[in-house]
Amino acid sequence: MEGDFNIKGKTYAYMAQGKERPDFGALRPKAFDLFLKIQTSVSQNLIQVSESQRGYLNDIFSCTQRLSSFLYHSNRFTFHIKSLNSIAPPKNQLIYSAIDEACIDFESLLFLGRAALDRLAYFVASRVYEQKNADKFSNLQNVLQNFIEKDDRAENADAIISKSNPAFEGLITDSAETQALRSALIHRRSIGEVTTYGFTVHGLPDGRLLFFDCEIGNKPLIGSAEYLFKHVNFVSLNLLSIYGDFDAQVNINDCSPLWDHNIVHYSSYIDSSNSGPKFSIIRAHPDGFRILTNHLRAEVLDHSVERQITSP
């Protein structure tokens, strides 16, 4: 008994089974169209090009595969937001929810987002511009600056990265003042150590609900995941289009995630004048938790939502 399907002179029948969308349903239409165009075009051209060109196309395809991993994991946040939105404390009460899975998934999203950008940087710096040891996204603009005078693509790519750098700094790239949260989590900290506040939901006196985001290193978990999703896709798709000659671009709004939420970043609303309404939030510790209270600016109430009434 053998399983050899490579016998000379024999004829074999093959059946291809379709897989789900390569973005796992995470992208909006315009961004998905570009993603699919890149993957499809590369797959079709690989059988027609010379061996030297195959490496270039394989690098582009590998970048889309790295991006697919990021997109697959990002879909988890649809579930986490739905889970959080199901919490509805009675009037004048609050509920704290750890949702540890969301914290773990956020940590993974940081790693996968940076991995996608590093693979992209390796393609552009090493394959396109033949630079050695150039596999860090944080160094990519330095490489591009050396080629702006000679190559319009470098100027366009540099402008795109510049738009997204503020979104990456402190999250997945170091800033001048602070080390990236991703770096701290990889080398020195656990997600629990840097969790400032947990998800906290208030039942307001008027019956509405106010949702406060979990904060990791003072950064909003859901808010940062949304920001990261937008900008990793914006940079990746546009640079692959530029260097793959696909003649298509997406803007940042085209790259927004499909999930919707009204979850508030507590720390960004703290009122230094101590004149706004008071709201408490929970900070968990290994041996329990603390209730912390601050005055918040009154406009935080603009983010309250109607209580969802479910049928019995």
C-alpha cells in the first residue's frame, strides 16, 4: 500500500476546495478589493515571470500572508465588543469586567501588527533597495530618505508612513520619550502588570449606560486596537500597491475596522479643574481590586448609550 501520486504515465484528477476570504471578512470593501487584487495578481504572474522576478513577487505575497495573520486575529475584537456591550448594570451601579481574553488578544495584535510591518520593511528595504540588515519597520523611513531623490516611489511611501507614525509610536514603535508597549510586553512585562484600569460599565441615573475602556499602560485597549487596525492596513496595502505597481490607493477611513462601539478612554476625560461629574473605575490587583474615582469632563456623558432591551 502506497500513497505515491507522482508516478510517470499515470493520470490524476485534482479537486480544489475554496477557502474563505483571505482577510477573513475583516476589511471594508475598498481595502479588501486592493488586498485581493494584490494577491490574485501575484499568484497569476508567478507562473509567467523569470526566476529573478519570482523572488520579488514571492516577497509581496509573503507580506500579504503576514497581514492576513493580523487580520484574522483582529476579528476577535468583534466578539469582545459584543461581550462588553452585553453588560448592563442597574441604574446607579457599576460592573467591572476583566475580560482577560481581550487583554491577551490585544497583546497578540501588537505583536502581529509589528510583525506585518517588519516583513513589509524587509521587502522594501532589502528586496527593492538592496539594503542589508534592514528588517525593522522603525528604520524603514531612514532607508527611504536615501532614495527619495532617485525614486518617486520612495517619496510616496515615506509620506504614507509619516501619516501613520503617530498611531504607532508608543504602541509598536518607540518614541523619543518612551519605549513601545509592545517592547515592554515582549521583554519585561506581562499584560497584567501594565493594565491600569479594567473594563467598567456605569448604569446612569437616567437609565443610559457609560462604558469605560480597559487601559493598558494608560492606552485604551479597544481604542488602540481600532487605531492599530486602521494604520497597519493603511501602510501595508498602500506600500504593496506602490512597489507592486498596482495603481490603486486606499485612505485611512477605507481601512477602518468593521466593529462599532461607544467605549470611552477614561484617562483622556479626567478633569483637572475637579468640576465635572465623578466616575469610579476599577483597577485589579493579584490580591483584589481598588476603586479609583476622578472628576471627568462633562462631555464624557455624550458617549453614553441607550440600554438595550432584550425580549424574554
